[in-house]
Amino acid sequence: MAKTKKKTFTEPYHIEMWFERDRAHVELLDADNQTIIEWWDEEVQKAIDDGFLYSSNYLESAEEYAKSVGML
């Protein structure tokens, strides 16, 4: 019998992020934990400043951005 990979998330996408002093990371992943898109350090602030990421809702804004550039 073949084993199936159990999905641990109910939503199709999720965000992993961390902020520490001068470091920042925001990453959009699918339900299999595969990276769709990610931003590091200054890229995070630039994406916020350019209106692609919203600190009030990283998940939704990252999904919208990924769709707009054909990654989803």
C-alpha cells in the first residue's frame, strides 16, 4: 500500500516569517511546505513600501502578489 503525504495545513497556503534586529524574512509556502515566493531583509521593507506586502495581512497580500506575477 502506498503511503500518502499528510498535509498539515487546512489552507492551501501559509506564511512563515521572522524579524530580528536588522534581519527580516517573509515566505509564502504551499500546503506541502514548498516555497512559492520569499523576501529577505531589505526586500521585505521594499515590498511593503511598494504596496505588494501588507504588514496587517502578509498571507493575503503575498498570495495576491504571487498570483499577479504568475507564480500561482
